[in-house]
Amino acid sequence: MQWVALRHFNATGADSSGRLGERHDPETHLIPIVLEAALGRREQVTVFGTDYDTGWNVHSGLHLRAGSG
């Protein structure tokens, strides 16, 4: 293996009492929204982002080789 790409995100939740984690009303995070749709609690998943100047949402990042010297 010459390289590996890792993307970190926080896949977390909350307990129903609200003592731990986050609870949003309305929910605004992608993973809980997708899970709600999969469970039939939401009719659709809407993803925004077509209004960029180029039409692309460019993820800015630093390639490890670019930052190593």
C-alpha cells in the first residue's frame, strides 16, 4: 500500500433525556437526517450546495506530501 486517505467526522448521537450528546430540533446534521429517512421518519433528504460560483463545492485540504517539504 502506497497511501491511504482518511476522513474524520463525528458520528455521534444523543440520549433521549438530553443529558448526553446533542439534540437538535429541527435536526440539521447529515447522518441523523439520513437515518431518519431510512427509518421512515422523514420523507426525503435535501442536500444544498448548487449555488456555488463554479457549481462545485470544493473541499479544501492539504495533501501530506505537499505539507511535508
